[in-house]
Amino acid sequence: MRWCSSSIPANIAEGCGRLGNSELHRFLQIACGSSNEMEYHLLLAKDLGYLNEETYLILDQQLAEVKRMLVALTRKVGSERKS
């Protein structure tokens, strides 16, 4: 969970340091993949009893917000890339 949660902003930062929107778009997609992986790990941790329901719901809502922002940014960068 620590790995994929730190991978999300790391990929955004790496994409911002690359040349052009195509590279940024690619790294944003990788960050989205890491957020999906994090979603799975949260569910698994809840199912295995490492997280109680309340904690799981809070973290899941926070992750859903991160995913919404990532998708919006990925779409924005993708549309600018095609222009």
C-alpha cells in the first residue's frame, strides 16, 4: 500500500519533468494504474481484517477523490495533446 500510494505522486512528478504533453499523459496513466492498485489493496486489507469498515470507507472516499482528479487531469492533458 505504501508503494502504490507513493507511486501516484511520483509518476505525476516524473511526467511533469518530461518534455511534452505526450510524456506527461503517459505518466498520468501510470499514476491512474497505481490508484487502481491502491483501491484493490484497500479492499484486500479490509477483507483480511487489517482495516475496520469505518477506516476503509474514509480511505476509499479519499482515494476516489484522487482518482477523479487524476482522470480529469489525464483527459485535459490528452485533449491538449491532440490539438
